[in-house]
Amino acid sequence: MDATTFNSTYLPLRKVILSVCVALLSDQEMAADTTQDIYLKLWEQRASLDEIVSPQAYVIRLARNRCLDKLKSASERLRENREVAEWTLQNSIDPSANPYEELVGKSSEERLKDWVNSLKEPQKSIFRLRHYEMLSNGETAEQLGLQESTVRSALSRLRKEARNLFEKEN
């Protein structure tokens, strides 16, 4: 398939692809990125696109599969992060610790949760994505639509604030 045929056949289907991606991903930015990924894949396989009988049905199926793959990988990454966090928590509890130390530890966790809940957006989301879901700075920035440098500086301020909170209370 030549570029002219590709442009006249597949470029008009952008709204169809984007609407499928938005419906499945529920995120406009991620849907737009996925749409671009789909067009890149289409362009790379344009030599075999002449065989496609229904281009619209083909791009809908391609969009659906790509979105499901993204959702599956995000779900798996979240599950793995939770498993690591649970394992770390379970293996970090010292059974010989005295009840007072356990109480102090639990109250620290509760204080941290209260502090995080008191944060305003986007700081709350930055902290949660980075420390609870264990996303990288880049992934956090991408999900929130921020610059990576903004995420780094916000995290630095938040960590300093958290340290000050616990130093005051101890």
C-alpha cells in the first residue's frame, strides 16, 4: 500500500480509533498516545494492509487489543507492586518486638496515612503513585500529566515535610 492510499484509507479512521481507546482506557491522554501507537503499527505494516477487507473493523480490533494489553500490563504491574509491598511488610515485622514498639509503629503508619490524606492535589497523587503504587518518577509524571522535574521537586518537599512531621512528634 502506498502512502496516498494509506492516508485516504486509514487516516479518516482516527476518530473511530480514538473513541475506542477512550471508551476502554477512560483517559484522554493515554487514549491519544495509544492511537498514535496504533498508527505507527499500521504504517509499519502498510505493505500487508492491501489484504484487509474492512479497514474500519481491522482498526477497531487493533485498538481494542492494544488497549486491553495496556490495561493488563498496568494491572499486572500494580498487582506485583502490591505483592512486593505486602511481602516487605510481612517480613519486616519482628516477632520479638515488644508491644509498645508495635503500637508506636502502628501509630506512625496511621499518622502517615492521615498526613497523606490531608495533602492537596497533585501532591497527594504524586506521593501515592510514587510510594504506594511504586511507580517511577517518569511513570508518575506521565500518569498525572506533569513534568518529571516537577514530580522530583514535589517529592523532595513532601519527604522533607514528612521527616519534619515525625521528628516533631517523636
